[in-house]
Amino acid sequence: MGARPAPLLIFGAVFAAAFVLAALGYFSLRRWEAAAERQLHGQARDTAAMAAEKVEMAVVRAEQDAIAALQAAALAPDFGPAAVEAWKARNPLFNAVYVLDRQGRVLYPVGWTRDEAALVDALRAEISQGFWDRGGRRHVEASGHVILAAVIPGSARGPLLIGLRRDDQALHRDILKTALGGTEGQGALAILDGSGRPVFSSRPGERGEPVLTVPFGEALPAWRVALYQPDGLSPRDMVRRQAMIFMAALALLLVVIAGGLVATYRLVHRESEIARLKSDFVANVSHDLKTPLALIRMFAETLEMDRVPDERRRREYYGVLTRESERLSRLIDNVLDFSRIESGRQRYEIAAGAVEPIVHEVVESFRHPLHQQGFTVDVAIEPDLPDVPLDGDAMKQALANLVDNAMKYSGDRRHLRVAARREGGGVAVEVADEGIGIPIAERERIFEKFYRIGRSETQGRRGSGVGLALVKHIVEAHGGRVTVDGRAGAGSRFTVHLPGVS
Ligand code: ADP
């Protein structure tokens, strides 16, 4: 009982340590989450800014090329609507072109709608005299459209103001797709127009709240690049996953530690039990040796002093001497064999032989004590039993141990049955008694070394606890096995199953 608190204390300490570890793990994961969030944000900002720059550059370059082409056309003396039409066919990025001269006359388009008239008016209003003089390009918002305005000098009609309106579909097809098509990364990238409507998405179909948005330069005013984080990839999701893995690993570790502790505890417990059994064994063996020795000595002294006049009595005393010395040598053989088995030195000389004479010899060697203690014995040996692999002396010792036990653990019903029968190609030898029996739960353990059933009726009998361990070892060395049945209070039956000669 005194050993109880120690394992509990160890378990407590392990679980406390695991708790501290879990708490530390949790806090460091939270810190990691914040750092990952910051890093991801930084990366997302870089990606978005790069995309914005790429698109802006592509747009500006396309615009420059288009203006240069129109400027080249304007230099021709026959520049007119037909030349603009030809230019339009080659520059599908723009779906509307306006060409005005310095006086504000509209040279192209030749006829226009009301909407376009408003747009041209807005364009005129936006362009100052300074712009005419300085030249250059700028993006102008007119009637809800972004118009690229540029002054091109040197035409036959003097400087011309051109207004180019981009076609969103062409922009998507020719610029956004090419500029952003290869954008790789964890997130989805989208371009939102002035009203927040997506005009382009690197992963169409993916929605959600954008992680961040970045504006374009003046080429695409009010447009923004937006980055979306796909489901399951946000730092929070990753931390949640990591935390689960961490907790699972911790739980596994705890299970392993707990398993290890239980195994160690059981091992230590078992070792101390074996140590206790060993010391019991020494006491039991000494006691076992003393009893026959005392008897031998007493009867020998009586005989020596010639105090037994009666010849019948004398013979009886000689019988006691023989019996007790046989018992003594069986006991010593058991202990010696057991120690040889323990040190791995025990060898058996096994050769094909008959079981019948061995059974008879063992029963015969117990004839006197059986008779004296009032046992009746049934011996039933089937005729024509096959030979089996046998070490005669070892098998005799095994059977003698079984008969000795049957006598030791019989109560008032003193009847033994020894039988040998054919079993498969081999032989089964049974030794059955009608004694105190063996509880089912103990059937395995009685074959362990030093093990004795801890009941008062067993403990009252002499024994060292190695007899059945020896029987098991001998039978198994013959390639066989030993089984036991019967119940507590209803006698026991030990059966030695020996295989045939192969
Ligand atoms: P022991 O020297 O104690 O007899 P064994 O190894 O021969 O040692 O037997 C182990 C235990 O098995 C015994 O202590 C006893 O409790 C039990 N046992 C063995 N044979 C019998 C039997 N025929 N009937 C009842 N119990 C038995």
C-alpha cells in the first residue's frame, strides 16, 4: 500500500508537465499566428502592388504605341476619317476616337450621338490652353469614361487633340489576361473597376472578403487590385491546423508516457513479486527437505538402537526409509533440474519410445504412499499406443510431479485416475484427482515458477512452487503441451499431450 502514492505522483507530474507544455505551445502558436498574419499581409501587398504596376505599364505602353501610330498617320497630307478608321482597325484597345483641331472643331467622328457630343464637350472643357501648348498626354474623366487625351503636333492642320476611349473587353483580353495570366501565388487576384465590380479574376469563382486592395496609377483611376485569401489558407486556419497536429502529438506522447509508466510499474511490481516468491521458495524447499530428513533420521535411529523387536514393524520402518529418501531425491532432482533450466543448461535426450512402461513405473513408485494414505488408483492405458519422442527419466519426473501433486491436493475423496490414450498421431497422458481443484482464474499461473495458489488449503501443504513449471518445461521440450481442467472443489485433471514421432 505504501507504494501507491508514488505512481500517482509520477502521473500527476507528467500531466502537469504536459499541461505546461500545452499552454506554452498554445501561446507560441498565437504569436506565430500574428507574425504569419503580418508576413502574409506584407506578401499580399507586394503581390498586389506588383500586379498593379505590371498592368499600368502594359496599359501605358499600349497607349503610347497607339498614340505614336495615330501621330504617324496624322503627318500624312491626306489625313482624314479614313486614316482614323484604318488606325482603329489596327488598335482594337480603343473603341472610340475623337480628333479635334485647335479651334475645337471635331474632325472625327464625322457624325456623333448625343452622348458623344456631351463627352466631346467635357473633353474640350478639361483641356486648357496650356495643355495645347505643352502637349503630352493625360487621362481625363468625362461623362463617366476615362479618356486618354493627347496633343499631337505637326499635322497639316496644326496640332490636333485626340481623345481615346478604352474598350473594357479588349483591355481584359489583350492586357489584363496577358499581364496577370501567369500570376501564381496562394491567393486569388482580382481587378475591381470604379464601382467595385470585378473585371478580371485570376481564379474565377472564388469569392470572399479581399485581404487588401491596392490602387492603380492614373492610367486606371479608381480601379483597384484586390487579393483574396482562399479558404483554409489564412494564418488562423493554418494555426488551427497546427494546433490540432500539436495537440494530437501531445496526446500521443502522453499515451506513450502513460503506457511506459504503467509498463514500468507492472515490471517493478512483478520483479518484487518474484523476489518475494524466491524467498518463499527457499523457505519452502528447506522445509520440504527437513521433513523427510527428520523422518529418516528418527526411523534410522530407532532401528539402530534395535528397539524394534517385531519383524513386520521393522520392514515397515525400512519402507518408510526408502519412501522418504525417494521423496528427498525427487525433491532434490526438482530443484537441480529447475536451476539447470533457469541457467539454460538443461538438456534432454529424446528418442522414440513407449509411454506405457513409464506410466506403470511412476504409478508403481507411488504404490506404497498411495496405499498408506488410503488412495484408490485407476490406471487405464489403451493398448497399442504409438511410440512418441521421449526422454524417459524426464517424463517420469514430470508424471511423478503430477501424481505427487494429485496426492498432496486431495481432500477426503482419495481417488486417482491415471490414463494414457491415443490422441491424433501421439499420446495423451492424464492424471486426475478428486481433490481441492483449481480456480479457473489460476489455471495459467500455476505453471509459472514459484507460483502457489494463495489459499489456506494449499498453503497448509508442503511445496516449493517449481513442480508444475518443471512439468511444463519438460513437456514442451518434447514438442507437447500440458493442460489442466476441473474446477475449484471438484478435482483437477492434468493432461500431457505428446505429439507422435514425425
Ligand atoms: P507446489 O510445490 O506448490 O506443489 P507446483 O508447481 O507443483 O508447486 O504447483 C503449483 C500450485 O498449483 C500448487 O501450489 C497448487 O496450488 C496448485 N496445484 C498443483 N497441482 C494441483 C492439484 N492436483 N490440485 C489442486 N491444486 C494443484
